[in-house]
Amino acid sequence: VRYTFCISPINVDSKLTAAAFVKMVRRFSSGQCLTYDWMMDMLNWESIGQPENLQQLEHLEKVYEVLDLYLWLSLRFPDMLPDELAIRDACKQLDAMLQVSVENILEILENSAMGDARKGSLLKKMRERAQTQREKEKYEAQKKKELKCRINERNEEVRAAVSVVPNRANSRGTGTTQERAE
């Protein structure tokens, strides 16, 4: 049992993860089950919401690490960590929040950049890149539209030229025999 806890995949640099791990080990060693309710109470689950800045995003990631640790341990000690499915559902909720945060990373950086010049300059660079990308896409769409117009004009010219060619051939007497007979 000790060896399993010693090789547990935890981030020892994270105070939240390390503290949660110690609490989990103490509860386990006292013979008490690590239940879903106990885990959610320990992690203060009700206070967790969509992150608005980098600190909240980092906290959300650390909570996810703790829940992931629970899942890892539940595979090894299913009797002592019985709520694997409920914890897995909580992980899915956190994953959805993290996905939304990644999609809105510019807004999160902006909220975090208040007073931090380096983050502010990073945000500025990211905005410039996004603006450049939008301008590039707009330019490419415009060029594509112009090319389609030119192709359509060229097709019209070719159709007009093709319709004129048989008329010239008939006027020179080079048409078909039936046309010459008329």
C-alpha cells in the first residue's frame, strides 16, 4: 500500500495537490473510505466555477489533478475509493470548463493582464496575430472572389467567341453540305 501511494502521479510542486494528497493518505490510513462527498467537501466544489483569470484557471487544473489522482487510486483500491463514476462525472464537468477556458484564453489573459506588463504585451501580440490572420483570410477571400469573376468573364468571352465562329464559317461557304445547299 505504501509503495502504491509513493508512486502516485501527483504534482509535488502544487500546494493544493500535495495538501489534498496528504489528507487522502491520512483518511485512507485511518481505514475511512474516500467518498465523493468527502472529496467534494475537501476541494470546496461548490465554489468552483468558470475561471475568469489565469489564477482561477490554474486552480481548476490543480483540482482536476486531485480528481485524476482519485481515479488512479480507485483503480488500485476500489473498496476504499468507491465513487469512481461520480468522480469521473466531476472530471467531465471540469474538462468542459477547461475547454471553454481554452477557447476564451484571450479574455482570460486580458483579465489577468491587469497591471502585468509582460502578460499585457503577450496579449497585444496575440491580438495582433489574430488581427493579421483575419486580414489575411479577408484578403484571400477577396482574391478568390476576384478570380471567380475573372473566370466567369473568361468563360463568357469563350462562349461568345464559340457562338461567333460557326456564323463566320457559314458565311465563307465552309459550312456543312446541307448548309451550302440552302
